[in-house]
Amino acid sequence: MMKKFLAVLHARNMEFLRDRSALTWNLAMPFFLVIGLAFTFSGSPRDIYKIGVVGGLDTLARVAPALQATRHLQFIHYDNLDLAIGKVSHQQLDMLVDVSSPPRYWVNTTSPNGYLLERIIWGVEGQRFARQPVEGAEIRYVDWFLPGILGMNMMFSCLFGVGYVMVRYRKNGFLKRLKATPLGALNFLLAQLASRLLLIMGITITVYAGCNLFIDFNMQGSYWDLLLIATLGAVCMISIGLLIAARTASEEFAGGILNSVTWPMMLLSGAWFSLEGTHRWVQQLAQLFPLTHLIDASRAIMNEGATLYQVMPHVLVMAGMSALFLAMGAYIFKWE
């Protein structure tokens, strides 16, 4: 029994080591992941308060130099005043200042951080800013976190559920036998997409509905809009899985590519934490991931009551990505 075990163990190890592509991915991906995380989140300790600024950070330095010089305050620039006021009302910003003439600030009257920041401003700048009170209920952490949890679950199910299955089909000769049938590559991929989509959406709807019975999630927008966004996001990520598995015959190599796609999406999509205040290039990189658009659009609908028209940029990006990835997958698809 032990000889059989050792023989299989040796064969499996040699199979992995001889697959140079899989070995490279498994060695390189953790290295780049650690370096990327160290660079992205390195720096000074995290600031305590978040203050939105309308009118430019340079103008803030001229209008209120003492305030900008105060330590442990993070200043985030906004061009859209209404959007920034909405974040104050939901206590996603502790305060908002407008440095145009005359200077003024917005603070949520129910926010403890906003109360303390008012005292800070009065202490360093006197009464230079005109007070503009804002009222609104706080968005619970579970309401903010829910789209990220569901989005990540959809991502893993779509990518790994499709990618590994396709590789297994190719590896055991199932796709080779299908080649002798009239079935085309695009029809085969569409069938795989539809099958996985029905499964994913059924699971996601069941999870949301079941948890909602006990938690009563915040829902300001339309359920139909949310369903459309979730469907588009699932289609887009399934298309990525089909593209990755279009020619791959090694399960180890497929796993390496899938991990190299899922980990950046999981870390930079805003699923775990907000990207506001991070490096500009990090926010721009996040826009390349469909999970970012899925989560941002879902949060806007659920927590801010956004309409489908207001999240249309996310819809167009996910639809365009889906069409592109599916077309590329059908074009490079290999049966054998």
C-alpha cells in the first residue's frame, strides 16, 4: 500500500514539475502579489478622519493652511458636489468642505466623527467656514459589504467553475469527440455560458433572499435593475473563464492564470475596502476589472437609490467586455 502511495505521489510531483508554465505561474504570482500589496498599502499610518474637498486641494492650502497642515486628516478631492454631500449623509465621509467663496462645510449631525471635526476646524480656522448641516441614516457595514461578498462568490464560481471544467473536457478527450459533430465553437461556448449563468444566478438570488429575511438589507433602488447588473456581471466573468480555457490543456496552468485574475480583482475591486484615497493609478487599474463595475453599480443601486441610467457606464463596460471576451474565446477555441 505504501509503495503504491509513493509511486502515485512521485508521478504527480513530476507531472507538476515538468509543466514549466504552471511552475512559473505558481512561483511568480505570489511574488508579484506580495510586492504589489507592499507597494499599494505601504506608507504612513492610516488617517483617522476623511474629509472631502470641493474646489481643489491647492485652493484648500491657500484658504485654510492650518486645517490642511493638521495631522491625521485625509483629504479627498471631489468634482461633484452632490455626490460628495451624499457620502456625508451616509457617513462615508466625516466632513465635506467647499473652498470656493465663501468657504463652507457640510457635516452629518448624527456623526461622532463629524462632531469632533467641527471642533478641530473651529480650533484651527475659527469661523471661516459656514456650517451646512446634513441629515441621513448611516449605511450599515453589512449593507456596504454585501455587494462585495456576492460579487466575489460569483467571480469564483464563474471563473473556476467554467475554466476547470473546460480544461478537464479537453484533457480527457471529450472535446475531441465533440469536434466530429456539427456543433460549432461559438454554440458550444454559449451553451456553457447559459448553463453556468442559470446556476450562478439561482444561487445568488437564493442567498440574497434567504439572508434578507434575517438582516433586512438596505435597498433604495430597483430590484430589477440590480438583477440586470448581477446578470451582466456574471456573463462578463463567465466569458473570461471561457477565454482562459479556450486553448488551455493543463489544469495547473489554468489554475495559475485563474488565480492571477481573481486575486487582483478581489483586492482592487472595492469588495473588502474602499479605494478612495489610494493612488490614482490603483483606482484606474481597478476600472479594468468587471468585478469593480459590478460592485460599484450594485452599491449605487442598493445604498444610494441609483437608477439604471445613472449606472449606465458600468452597464456598457460590462456588456462590451462580455462581447469581446466571448468573441475572442470562440475565435481561439481549440477542440483538442
